[in-house]
Amino acid sequence: MKFIKILLILLIFNSCGNDKEENNEYTPNFKKGNVNIDIPVFRFDKDLSEIHRENYDMRFNQIDSVFPGLIDYYLTQHIGMEYSNDSIQKENILLFNSFPEVVSYQIKINNHFTNTKEISNKINSSFGIYKYHFPERTIPENIIFVNAFNSYGIDSYMNNLIIGLDFYLGESHPMFDNIYEYFKTRYDENFMVADAMEYWLSSEFIEGDTIIGRGKTRTFLDDLIFKGKTMYLMNEFLRDAEDNIVFRFSKEDLKWCKNNEKNIWDEILNMDLLYKSDESLYISFFSDSPFTKGMPKESPGRLGYWVGYRIVDQYMHHKDLDLLDLMKNTNSQDILLKSKYQP
């Protein structure tokens, strides 16, 4: 059965691939544009760190009046703090702010991110392009920077985008030497906007009109195409970013992907993964890991992002579609076949 599946796939691709262009560089069919937006920025990390016993009530109420419930959300969901009443909450916040490791993190953040204007400009630019292509979709009401203290790099609260600045300190991170070697590349400010955009895009599309809730079991191919579509959008939204930043790879890893594209696809077919629904069989294709399971040790984790992008890129090459049309097509098999993907 496995042999038959692979044979059918190869026959379809061979029959469709005769008119494949040698040059993969092309001008997208959709119109390029952007909307001028200005998303406010809130330095929650600084405001919270400056709370002490003498100013507690005033500073707490100031934050809570702007973002009701945010402090409670941050403490319980990011820090894992437990408290049963306001008095215990107060003492826990004061203790947290005086904790040496927390103070060390905040000092590193303050020294590294003296001005977040450039980050804000990049975020506004990306979401401005996003809003141009998807005018009915929501964008963040605010950008909230926090000291996530190793919890989540990107999160959201009440339609606000939360960014943990400690995740982008690079070698300045207090625990940098203890971070997995394969993950150290990602602890860089250059990857912040890409991480934020992927989080927002996945949240916006995954529940409504992509791989969830269609009355069918999600497969490797569904995940592959969804991640590919996300990367395709991000390639447009982060127009000035280098390719490795969009994919969150090192430059060496991206070069490896390009040099081994045919071998990667052949191995995916040999592994008979396309229509598998057991995520444990392919989780490393879509998650950070030392390498992608089933591939050579030189491969990066998250290899499915790049393979999915290459398929979607070829699909858009052959179809006269805008980005909204791309996201409306939730038939992963249709996209794969019409892409005529044959590395």
C-alpha cells in the first residue's frame, strides 16, 4: 500500500511537472500595498518592576486602569503565581520584584532595549501590510512588552499582543549558556517580529478557516500546507527581512534546506507521512528540535515550515490568486497537486 501511494503521487507530479519553469523567481500575482497603522506600545515590564511597597496601590491601579486584569493574567499564566486574595497578591508581587533573578532579567532587558521604537516600526509595517490584504481581520490593539521570565516569548491578552523581551536578549540572556544549542539562534532580537506575526496569523486563521473544525482528521499534509501558507504570508508581511529570519533558521540551516530540497521531499514520500494523522510521527517537522526526525542530523528542526512554503510558493506561481484566496482554500491535497511541486 505504501508503495502504491508513493507511485501514484510520483505519477501525478510527473504528469503535471512538464511545464515547470526552470527559474523559480517570479513576480506575485497579487497587488502589493500597506495600510498606515500605529499600534500603541506599553512597557508593562518596566511599570511592574517599579512597583514597591510605598507606591504599590497607586502604580497597581494605574496599570489596572489601562489594562484591566492584565496583572492577574501575567502573574498566573506567565509566572505561575498563586494567591487567594489581594493582600497575598500584593506580598507576592513585592517578593517577585525583589527576587535576584527577576531583577537580573529586568536589568538585562533595560540595558538591551533602551528604545523599542525600531521594533514598533517593524511591527506596524508588518501589520499594515497584513491589514491591506485582510481588511476584515483584527490586528493587535496594543503591543505589551513584558519580562516573561522564561515563560512565553509571544502571547496575547484581550486582543493585545504580548512580547517577552527576555526571549530576545541573545547572548545577554542571563541563562544563555544553559539554553539548548539548537535553540540559541532564536534568542535574537531579529526574530521577534517574525515570531509575533506567526503567532498572530496562526491565532487568526487556524480556528476559522484552515486546518481545524472541517469535520476531518488533521494530517501531516494539512499541517505542512498550513505552515507553508503562514510562511508565504510572512514572506510578504516581512518584506525587508532576510529569508532565514522569516523561517527562523540560521543562514547555514536555510542553505542546507535549499541544497537538499529534492532529497528532503523524496524522504518525506519514502516515510509515507503525507496522510498520517498521528502527530507523534512528525512533530519535529513543526517544532524546535536539534534536527528533524527521519532526516540527517544536519537538518534543522521545523523543516516542515520550509517544505510547506516551497509547495505553496509553487502553487501561487501557477494560480492567479490573491492572499485572501490562498487562505480560503483549505483543501491541502488540492494545493499540493496544483502546485506541481517537483523539486
